[in-house]
Amino acid sequence: MNNNDTTAVLSPISEQAEETETSSQPANALSGDGRQKATDKAAPEKKRSGRLTENKRIKIFCGSSNKPLCEEICKFVGVPLGETRLQRFSDGEVQFQLLENVRGADVFLVQPTCFPVDQHLVELLIMMDALKRASAGRITVVIPYYGYARQDRKDRPRVAITSKLVADLLTTAGANRALLVDLHAAQIQGFFNIPVDHLFASPVLVSYFRELNLPNLTVVSPDAGGVERARFFAKKLEVPLAIVDKRRTDINVTEVMNVIGDVQGRTCLILDDIIDTAGTLVKTVDALLAEGAEKVYACATHPVLSGPAVERIANSRLEQLIVTNTIPLREDALQVEKIKVLSIAGLLGRAIESIHMETSVSTLFN
């Protein structure tokens, strides 16, 4: 890691400018055409630019886990990336410093907690603590990939519910709001005692497959838990739905059982939120082809791709795997032609704008 890897930032609206514009015209002095001119002048503030609001500053910072995504978001919103210094002691301990004033600012901190999960999670907590102690006005933590989400309930005796633990840690560290993407289980939103905006990558993925226009398409859920997600996707594409019944025998070990639905002679699209070791994905592909499917595509929001995942995908009979950039791809994954990455920077950028300007984010679900 480059300890001097920083990016300069300037506030889109200086405090001096705010004072000048506020005091130059009393509120009760406008009437008739003057009031109309003031309204016309305010309208462009809703457009995407660095000058988003007149009454508070917006700043965007990021950790080390996915800086390219954060840079894309900043470019979309029109706000330069915040200047920080993140270093590590020889034993791995994190030292973080803000290199600019954030007092009273509306701060968005972008950090997916991907591999190494513990390292990036602690890094995120330390950055939030620094922002809180620097008197940031509001801290919105933007987590494109929420680590530890797969342990969301007690499915066996004496186990931890880590997704709740992480939610508590984020709140205690100073988060005032959370912006998350495709949680493994939607109920994780309820683990937070702060407002949560839960986005879905489906608009980006649906757009891609609409343009691809695959013939005789059927959307396939690789397990019963993903049926709701797959049903929504199939409805948007106006195609049938099929389900693969699987049984998990151990961590990262699954056994595909049955295919529920007609896939004979059809092009199948497997939809999942996370692809980890790709064991489930490859077995699902084999099961669909055994049932008479012509071709099999797959898409997922979070390309964890740990262990033998990349090798399994490269050697599988999968036509193409579409993922998003919530997690940066491993170097070996970048060399696999079957894997294509779509950016969700625009989706997150619009959400950040909406949160900052206090407008609805529900339109982003379409």
C-alpha cells in the first residue's frame, strides 16, 4: 500500500461564499418578479454538479478497499475525493488522519468490507471515529459490500450473529446513516438503529441483459432463499422463473438436488447476490444443462471469488458471468474473458445526491 496515496479536495461551497449570499438579500425583500427570479436561480442546484446545495458542504472519503469505485462516484457527483493519510505500523495497526476541515460537513465514507474483511472493517471504524472527533455534521457510511452478512441468524446452537454485531460497531463508531447494496438478507436493515438505504444492483444488471436480448430466456434462482430476488428480476425482463433446490452440507459446500421449472431448450440466467467459491454456481450450471438448457449465463452483485472460484469459472460450461464493481476483481479474475464487470458508481452517486439533498431514493429501484 502506498502510504502517500492521497487525493486533494476543495469544498464545493466555501463558507465565505455562503455568508455573502445569505446576507446579500433579506428573505422578506423579495416580491413579485424578484421572488420568481430567486426560484429560477435555485432550480439548477438539483442538477448533478459540485454545487449541490448552498447551505451545507458535501465531502466524500474512501478507505483502501475499493478506491477506483469511489473515484468514479466522485466524478459522477462532481465532488473531488477527500484528502486523507492512511498508514500502518509494522504490526499492521492502522493510523488514519484527515487532511482537511470537515466540521459541519455532510460526509460520505465509501468502504466495502471485502477481503481481507477484518482489516477493511477495522479501517472503516477508525475512519469514522476520526470523522466524528473532527466534528463532521453527518456521517453516512457507504458499504457496497457488507461483510459478515451471511451470518444473520442462529441456524445452529452457540453461533454468533455477526451481521448484527457489525451493525452495532458501525453505529457506535459514529455512523449517522448507512447506504448498503444488495444485502444477503433484507432483514439486516433492522439490525441498525440508524436510517438505512438499501439499494439493489438489479437496475444495472437488467439494463445489460435487455440490451443483450437473449432468446428464450429463463431466470434461475440457485436456491430457495434467492427466489424473491430472482422473481423481481424475471418480472423486469418479462421472462419465466425457475428454481434450483440445493442442500448445503457444510460451509462453502453444497449439493444440487432438483431443478424446479421448465428449462428444456431455453437460455438460463442464474441470479445470485454473492459468488464466493463458485461451487454452487458450477453445480447449478451442470444441473441446468443436464435438464436440457441450451446455454447458461450468470450474474451476481458481489464477486467475492475466493479460493478456487476463478479456476472453477474458467473451466465451467458457463457462457458468461456478469458482476458489478462493489468488490475489486482479483488479478487472475481480470484475465478470464467469461467475467464481465458493470459499474454501479452511477447508482451510488445518485443515492448520495438524494441523501445529501434530502430527496427520495425510491426512484433508484427502477
